[in-house]
Amino acid sequence: MSSPGIERTLATPAQFRRAVGGRVRIRTREPVDGARVHEGALVEADERTVTVAVGGAERRIRLDDVTSARTVVDWEAELKGTWR
């Protein structure tokens, strides 16, 4: 048996809701606010949309437009102080 890992795939509304408050990377079919890749803090998630804070702005993305999504770990912060 293997672990799904620390960076997890997000596909269902419930998975997105559990990830609220964390960092995510979302790819969309069509550009949203001029971009197809959106990486930032997941602010909100409901049955149809997610809101991601990117560069000081919030982007509302329809789940139907998402081609892939996953949680993102800030490895620098996670490893800080562990190598002495």
C-alpha cells in the first residue's frame, strides 16, 4: 500500500472544501483573469466554484472549468530548521 502523498489531487467539491485555507495549484481549460494556471491560497469552495487568492486578487473559478488541481506544499517553510 502506498500513501497518496502530501500534495493531494483535488477533484470533488468536498475535497476542495477540506483544502480551504491551504495553498493550491489549479489549471483551467480557458483563461480566468488572463491565466490558465492559478496558484495561491484557497479562500472559498462550494458545489460549483472555488476562490483562490493570487497576487493580492481573488479569482473565482468554476469547477467545470478546472482541468487539474492539487494542494501545494511550501517546502521551504516545511523544511525550515530541520537541517542543522
